[in-house]
Amino acid sequence: MAAIVKFIRPQQLKRLQPLFAAQSVRNHWNKDWKPGPYPQNAEEREAAAKKYGLLPSEYQPYPDDGMGHGDYPYLPPNSTESRDLHYPYDLPELKRNFGDVMNAEADMYGEDRIDASHTPHPSGKVQWAMFLGVFLGFTGIFYFLENYKMFQPALPKSYPADGKKHYTF
């Protein structure tokens, strides 16, 4: 491109200026999907619900706590792993349909990340009880069976000697 510009006269370059300007602003979608300001009244809430394709009764924005979510709707965590495996999604590798409203922390709920629907682990006391039960159980079995040694039964080895048969077959 630089080589072409070298051979063009400045008068010709002015005619091509709109072409370069159009190329530099081709990424317009980021501002279109940026959340708007936090809704202050019922009309703004209805407009935000319509923007995200939700019913006004379903729409609930994130609290205005300074995190910058604006009018983005608060959605409960729905991890990718807990969605139906056999549904014909538009994007099957992500288990999403085109135009689905996503959770603000959707990058945290992928199939290889946190599963929000997973049942929580047992409490710390129960985990310690399970650990000590297994550890003390194996220790008790070890001490109880310490006197009962296990070995492979074998006859004494027979060596060849003069005038004696050393084979048994």
C-alpha cells in the first residue's frame, strides 16, 4: 500500500481519502453492544428490556454499584455444562443460540470452567471425617494383619548331586 501511495500525486490522494477513512472505522459494533446507563425510571427500564429482548417483567438490571454493568440485565448463572447436549444450537461448540442474552460473567461459565449447577462439596468437617476414617481404617487393617505375613509357597530348591536324581518328573 505504501508503494502505491508513493507514486500517487497529492491531488489524486485527496480523492482516495474517503476510502481510507471508511476502512479505519469499520469496527462499529462495539459501541452498539455497549451497555447503556443504568435505568432511572420505568420508561428507561422498558426500553432496556426491549433492547435485550426481554419482557419488562423479566428484566432486572445489575445493581448500580460502580462496576460498570449499566443497563445490562442480571441473569442467574447458567453454565454451559448444564445445558442440553442434544439441542440443535446455532453455535453448538458453545451451546448458544444467536442473539441469546448472556450473563455478564459468561466467560467464567464455559464447559471447561466453573459449573454453576454443580452440587457443592461437603463441609470441611465432613471432609476431615472422611479422610480420618479412610486413614485410620487402613492403619487398623495394617496393624491387625501385621502378624499374618503373606508369601508365595515354595518347596526347597533341589540341586544336582552325584548319584542322586535331582528332577521330579
